[in-house]
Amino acid sequence: MDMTKYYGSRLKETICIKELYTVHYFEYSKNYSYGGESHDFWEFVYVDKGEIIITADDKDYRLTSGQVFFHKPNQWHALRSNGEIAPNLVVVSFSCTSSAMSFFDDKLLSVGQTQKSLISKIITEFTSAFSTPVSDHTTTYLTRRQDIMPGSEQLIKIYLSELLILFMRDNDIGQYSMSKSNRLSSNMEYILSHMNSNISRMISLAELSTYSGMSKSAISALFAASVGMGPIEYFIKMKINLAKKYIREDNYNITQISDILGYSSVHYFSRQFKKVTGMSPSQYSNSIKALDKKF
């Protein structure tokens, strides 16, 4: 009888996340300003859209879309919009005492597609695990859901650790090698380019099929796999996201925004806006103005 003895190797952890404090997704006006704070845990700010100016201690940094900045524990930090572009931000704060975290001291990094995907996964799992709204500026503690998805909190920890490790593995800031599986397919990029170029009008699945040379079912399958929804639903969300940006920048009124985005009437635009966001354009505008007054 074979009595070979096996010896396990305890796996080492370069990054060990201890606690999660906040996960936010903020949509700010072009004139938003936050006076600043400091706390004894890490925080990163990722610019999903637009541009912001961050102050870390006594130094300013200008972040554009696709960039992230790390604030180390006990560092005073503030942020503000640039007065021209309404930004969308992801803010995640957590505790980690691993010595490897020194890599991130005052680090400004560019984010590749793999990292963007991980940030998206962190937000998705956060909303599965906690009922605390991602847009709540006053969050000081997280409320767990009663119907929490199995493993959601562990996945947040795994995704956040993976995100940090991937940043550390590439010391050439802003240069990330992305495998083909992590890139949008050329077909997806081609269709998205057409959507962006025609955001000011309405398009149909038949038009996308003719433009791309793909069947309607193939396009639908591509979008379902890439973004989890149909192509027209995604296009509508693109239009509404642009509408939200226009509202926050306050250069056009609601009727003008409706016209710019190719809606047949402001009433139809308002109905779609509410269906996507849960509030009317005027309610969204008022919520942004109230936020500016608060901070």
C-alpha cells in the first residue's frame, strides 16, 4: 500500500484586503466641488467619464477618462469638476496593511480593459451584497442584504485584490497588455462606433445588421455576451447617459437635449429617461443641483 506523504504549501498573499468601507458610483455636475477629508484607509478614484481635478495633500492632479488615483491612509484629499465637463466617478475605499501597497502611494495610473472589467465586477457584486446605494455620499457603514448572493463579499475581495495585483505587475504606467479575450471584439467595436456616430438619431437592429454584415441574432448574441443586454437597449442607455451629462453641464434645457438626441418629442424623451434612470429629467436635474448645494 502506497503511504506517500504529501506536504501542502500555504499560499502567500501579496495583497490582503481586510475591510471594505465604500463603493460609490457618482455622477457630478460640471461645477461640483468637494471640500476634502482624510481617513485611515485606502481609497481610489477612477474617472469613468469626463475629467476631474484631485488634490492630494498640497498637490493637484488632473484626471481624465480612464485614469485612477490612489489616496493612501490619512492623506487629506479633495476633488472638483473642471467647470466644463460633467464627470462620472467610481470611488472605492478599503483597508489593507500589506507592505506591497506602498506601490500605490500617490499613484496616478491609466486603466486598461481588464482593469475596467474588474471595477465593473466590484460594483456589480457590491450591489448584490449590500443595499447601501452606490450614489450615497453620506455612507459611513454598509448594510448587508437579507437576500445576499452566495459568495458576493468574497468575490469583491477577490476582484479588488486582482485589480491591485494587475496594476502592480505592470510598472509602465498606462501600458497594459490585454489578451484578445479581454478586448471587445472588432465586430463589437465596429458597431459601437456606428452607435456613437449616430447618437443624435434613432437606429434599428435592421440598420445595425446591414451596417455590420452580421445577422440580427448574431448581433443580439454579441451584445448579450459583451454587455448583458440587447443592442437597442444598450443604444438607448448610451443616449440617456449622454442626456444626463448634458443636464449636469447645464448648457441646454430639456427640450434642447431631446432634440439633440433625435427624439420625436420631449414627452417621449422624458418617458425613456425615467424608464432608464427611475426619475424624470427635471427630477434628475434637481437632484444634481441639490448635491452641489450640499457640498
